[in-house]
Amino acid sequence: MNVVDDLGLDPNGNEPIQGKLNNAEQDGTLFVFPEGDYLVTDRILMLFNDAVGMVGQGNVRFTTPSGYNDWAVIIDHGEYGLFENIDVDLRANNATPGCRIAGYTDVQIRDVEFIGQGIQNRAADVNPALGLIARDSDAEVLAENVVARNKGRMGEYNRGNGRVGAWVGQSSKGTVTIRNCHVSGFPNNGLYTSRTPGAVQVEGGVFRNNDISQVRLGSEGSYVKNALIEVDPSKSNSPNPWGMLNGRGVRIESGQIDSAGVTVENCDIRIADGASSQGGVVAARPGGMFDVVDTRIQVDAKYASGVLGRVPDGGSHNPPPKPHRARLRNVSVTGDADGGAAVDIRSRPDSMVRSCCIQQSGNRRTGVKLVDSNGSAVRESTVNVSGQTVETESTNANVWGNSTGGSCPAPGEGGASTTDAGGSDDDGGDDSSSDASNEGKRLTVRGKSHNSFKYVVEVSGEIHGTDKAESGEGGSGGSVTGWVGKGEDSFTFTGEIERLVVKGKMTLRYRRSDGSPNVMKFGGNHTGEIAWYNGRVSGDAGRTWKLEDGDSISSDGSETLLDGCVAGGGWWDSYHTHGEFRSALLDGDCAVSVDD
């Protein structure tokens, strides 16, 4: 249903829209919003429907009046629901609207950006940006490519009533997936998703400069994987970044919920110097057993730990269920934090630190500290610190096969992000290095649909973020990693592209070689569908294997063009090339280009 033609909604933002939507026949209806601004002055309610959806065409925004502090959209108590490609504009003074997306079967919110600064009066009970509820044990709720750069006041936890990025609470019993989202600048947790009996699965995304925690989990089956997590007040766009109370990276706790078993996997976590933070991964007193795997943590803040397992006595809550052990495998902790311990585990018997790498150059820094944790082990790890390698108190631990020399991988080295994970002007990243002296060439990664792509770029010179970097995953130095959905990221660099990987619906891999041809490869997706591509290089090119039907190599006089298609399921088209990478288009969904 076209809401302008069929319902008479005003696309110019002058007349409220919720009355006509709430009174319309909703069940089985997909409400399509043509490009425009739509005024919301009270809740849009879509309740108890078998299937209902709202989808924007082009640039669509819901605007709210000054002081609006409530849900703008509620999809709930139904089976199937969708809210897609409609941004929520909170630029009116003291406006903090949110979206509650909930249901009993399959409900999704995709490609939505919260535009503006979410600040309310200091004493207010402020509405979350997102509320996600999977109401049955087999229900699924998905938030994908949602961007919320709040730029709120730090220190306004407000006894738990401050503004939250995404909230999942006790009413959620199924699985909530938060995929490739970008959440920053909230005073009361970026993702506050720990007080639920259901599972919360955080896959990819960027979580930066939120107070209390970036990602907060607690229940069995919950995890955060492949995410970039950063606390650096110097890069924050909040009005009072140094007022942060405790900006943890990942916080593990479950309150009164009798559940535990959180995993942190393949994440890049950075706690910068001067940040007020207990550490990169912190299991609180109500936090049960947890695992940290294949993760890189950089800690420069004094006394902050890379991984901290506090005494699991519950604090003001009941103790979490046993066992309380912590397991770390292939975890790197780097940085120059002074004092404290890189890994600090307390009253958590049978804990394990195995195949880990700790390199902390700060003064009086302990490597691994175990307190009241009998049966624990530190094995086959590198622990290179200024203080004691392994410190035990009231603990019988198995310590063997460890070394005290060597270097360890920092965030961005083989993982989810770059070591200097800067960002865009809207996000709290650092763009100060992008001046005229560093302009060089410009690399643009542009997404053209809701499909999300991850990219990795390495150059022979330096690469710098710019104010055009929408998703803000940029960095300085020679490499950058990020995600792009519907929009673009743009960076300047010097030198040549040494390595380029773009991975999503299909995959591009490019690697430059000295003394031999460069390699450009196009890979299909797992579905087995045919995917189309084209690429351009400044020199000549040839196929590694013979050309197949539908593939071609041609020249326009200045560049060589590669055109073709590739099947999914592990198939690749590979070319050897000369000259420099110029551009690639992946199945019409993602474009990568270099401009001098």
C-alpha cells in the first residue's frame, strides 16, 4: 500500500501520520513510504498482526517534535513484522524517539539510521533508541544495519534510566540478533542486552564511546563476534566525553536472570589512555562463566584490565549459576597501561588462559593474576610484562609452557578492525589527520542495497579517514577495516593498494605483487546463485585459467576491463593484472573505486 496515494499521508512533514496508519487495515499489509519526511507526534501502533511491514523508498525520514520522549514506532504481539529503510530524525530539541520491534515468530528492523543527538533533561527516564523482544522461545528478532550515533552526555546513567542504544529485557525469550550495527555515544550502555532469559547474538558492527559498556550480555547462548569495540574519549563527540563513568568494552552480567555462558569471539577491543574503564572484557559480580576466543585487546588506560573476572557473588543480585570459570584462548592483550593486571580472575575456579599473548609495557603491570581460583591454568602463552608474569593468591594453579619474550598482535592485525580505529565526524572518530598534505588518492567503498559488506584495505603509504566516511571504521597508518551497507565510506591514501578484500553477497580479493603480476579474484556466495562483476586496472590483464562463457577482458585505451559472472559455492574467477587497481562492481550491490 502506497501511504501517500492510498492513505493520504503527508510526505512533507507537516501533518502527523500516526492516526491514519493506526486506523488502517494492517494485517497482511506492507506500507510503502515514498521519499519524504513524515511527522510522528504519537506512537505508530502495529499490534497483533499475522504480518505487517513498513518500508521506505529512497530517502525516508520519520520526524518528531521537540521534547518527544517515547516510542515512535511499535511493531509487537504479532507473528511477522518488518521496519526497513526509514530513518528516525531526532534533531528536534530534546527529542529522543525510539522503535520497539517485537513479536512471536520473525520480526526485523533493517537499514535504519537514528539521525541527530539524543539528549533529554538530566532527571528524565529516557526512551531507548531500540527495544527488541523475541516473545516466544522459538521467536527471532533481527536488527541489521542500524546506525545510532547518539552523542549523548556521559555520566548520565541516571540510575538505569539514561538513554540506551538497544535494550533487550526479561520479556525476550527467543533469539535476538544484532548484525552489522553501529552504536555510539549513549550514556546507559550501547547494547544493554544482558537481563534476558533469551539469547542475544551480536554479529559484526561498531560499538564506540558508550558509557557503562559498549556491549552488555549475560544469558546462555549469547555472544559478540567480529565486532569493533572502542573506548576513547579523545575521539568522542559527546558534549562531556571525560565525564564517562565506566566505559567497559564488553560487560558480562545477568542480574537476577539465572543464566550464563557468554562468548566473545574474534573482536578488536581498545581502551584508550585516560578512559575511565575497568577493562576490555569485564565479567561483573552477577556474571557467570564466559569465554574469550581469538580476540585482540589493547589497553592503555591505567589499571584497566584486558580481561577482568570479578568475584561472582552477585553483588546486589543473586549469585550467577555455577560454574563461574573463565576461559581465554588465543587472546592478545597489548598496550601500555600502568598498574593492575592484563588478565585478572577472581574466585573463578577451573579457569584457563591458554595459547594467549600478553605484551604490556606499562609500569608495575602484572600479566595474569589468579585469586581464589583453584584448578586454574596458564599454559603455552606469551606473557611479556614489566611486573610479575603470573601472580596467584590462595590459588593452586597449573602454570607451564609459557614464555616471557616476544610481541603480540594488536587490534586490527588479522582481525575485525584497525589498531587506530578512527571514525567519521558524526561518530566520534578522529579525522584530524586528514589534511591537505595527506590527500593523495581517494578510495570509495559504496553499498547500493541493504546487503552489508566488510572491507579490508592495506596500502604501501598511509590511509586516512575523511568526513565522508559514513560508518566511521577508518584508521590512519597503512590499513583500514570497516563495514558498509546502504551508503559509502571514503578515505584518502598515499602509495598503492597492496591488498583489498571486500566480502558480502560476493567477494573481491586483490593483492599487489612486486616482480610478478598482481592477482584479482571474484568469488561467489554460499547460495550458489550466479553473481556478476566487473573490474578495472590501469595496465593489462589476463585470466589465470581460460575465459569461460560470459567472461571477457577488453580495453578502452586507458584501462583494462574485466567482466564476468561466477557461481556460488566456492567458485572463483581469477585474473593476473598489471598496473594499479582502479575499480570493481560486485553484482550491483557494492562498488569500489580509486580516484587520483
